[in-house]
Amino acid sequence: MTDQTYQPTLSQLRAFVAIAEYRHFGTAATRLNVSQPTLSQALASLENGLGLQLIERSTRRVLVTPAGKRLLPQAMATLEAADRFVASAAGTGLGGTLRMGIIPTIAPYILPTLLPELRKQLPSLVPHVIEDQTARLLDSLRTGVLDVALLALPTDASGLLEIRLFTEEFVLVVPRGHEFAGRTDLRPADLDSLPLLLLDEGHCLRDQTLDLCRSHNAHPGAVGDTRAASLATVVQCVAGELGVTLIPEMAVAAETSRGTLDIARFAGPAPGRTIGLAFRASSARAEDFERLADIIRGHRPE
């Protein structure tokens, strides 16, 4: 039974949140820059004070209990408020820890310019980057494990707000010398019967590509025969003449510089995607995320 006079410390809440996020005591201790015994003691003190088991630990895995799942969003909100308090005292709106999720088809192309700019403009900000597929990022947002996510919009997720950043076109990557190489007048229907290579299931770019084909009655060949977990792998399969693929504009420079590849572009209005930020509607950091959005817009990959 919870002691009504008990007041958890921020250190105890940070220990609980870190363990719930990483599901590993050693990793959580490293991220908090404390020893593992110190982390375990902080969690034990929190659980004893609340009279609840928040984390179930065995020799093989770490689980968040039902009580832990219920209280995790509130623990995150408390830490978020504390970070905002310190940042406000220091005269900076966006500071402290920011747990930012990013989908894999954005992270490698935007982080090289975004992270240095964040260090320059927001020196008190400590970003924690989590790269994952859209569905898991949305789940982490809803449970409070993440503060904000950079992904393709719309998410169609309840309880979340979105900030639109920019749109970008899809570009067709083909082997060197392909009949479509260099064209700028493609239509989505031209994808019909092409050996189209896709990312594995769970990646939103895969779903966007298939939706594009369906909406224009295009029926690419060999869909799903070759799948990969990264755009880099898909593009190298194109270089090996296993097929063709669609990639977002921001990935073109990085991914087509390796291997014997050509590109083709669609006639306007070209198919593409909208990139934006998503965060909990209950978050008190909407103004901070608008500031983050302005920085991202000003330093998007060319």
C-alpha cells in the first residue's frame, strides 16, 4: 500500500524511466551516468515508497509491470516538467533531455546537419535519438518513452498532435544505363511491371510505395522477392541489377554516390511524402517543438 506521505525524488523517477525505456539495467545506468547498484537502489526505493512493483527483473529480461505501464507516462511528464523548469531558469525554452524518435528513412540523412545545429542553437539541449519504425515510435510516444518523433505524416494516431515540416519527392533509382535513366517525365503508371525492390514490412516508405502503385493501377513485378532493412541495402541491390526502387529526395545524394546507379524523376505533381513532428496532445512542450520544427526546416537535407 502506498505511503501517502512518500515523495519520490527525481533521481528515482529517472531510474524507473530509464529502465523502462532501455529494458536493461546496465544500459540505463550508463545513460544516466550512475553505477548499476545506484540505479537498482533508486528503483527499489521508489517501489518501496509506492508499495508497487514497477519493474519485473529476471536473469534473461526486464519487463515493465502493469502498474509500471500505468505510471510511466506520469513519471515522464514529471521529469519533462522538471527539465523545463531548469531550462526556464537558465533562460532557454528548449533545453534539458529531449527523447526524439526518428524513422530509418530520415535519420541518416538529416542528423549530420541537424545535430550540429542543435548544439549551436540550443547548447543546453541533450538530445537522445531513437531510430525505429513508425509503429514502435508512435507506441513510445503514447507511453511517454519518447517526447517527440520525426516521421512521415499523417500518422492517423489518436492523442497526438503533428507539426508539418516539408514535403519531398520520390525519385526512382535504376541501374546504370537503364531505359528510364535521366528521365524527368515519369508517371506512377510507368512502375507497372518493373522489378520493384522494397524495404521490409513495417517501414512506412514500403507502404507509401505500394499505396502509390495501387492508386495508379500499377502492378510492379517481383514485389517482396527482395527486401531489406535499410535504404542503403536496397540501393546496392539496384546497383547489382536486381531491380529498381523509390527513395525520398533527401536520400538521393548519399545513396546514389555509391555504385553504378542512375535516377529518374517524375513529372509534376510528383509523388512524395510529408515530413513532420508528432508529440502527445497532453504535452506542455508544444512551443518547444515549434522551435525545433523551425530549426529542422532551416537545415533540411538538400
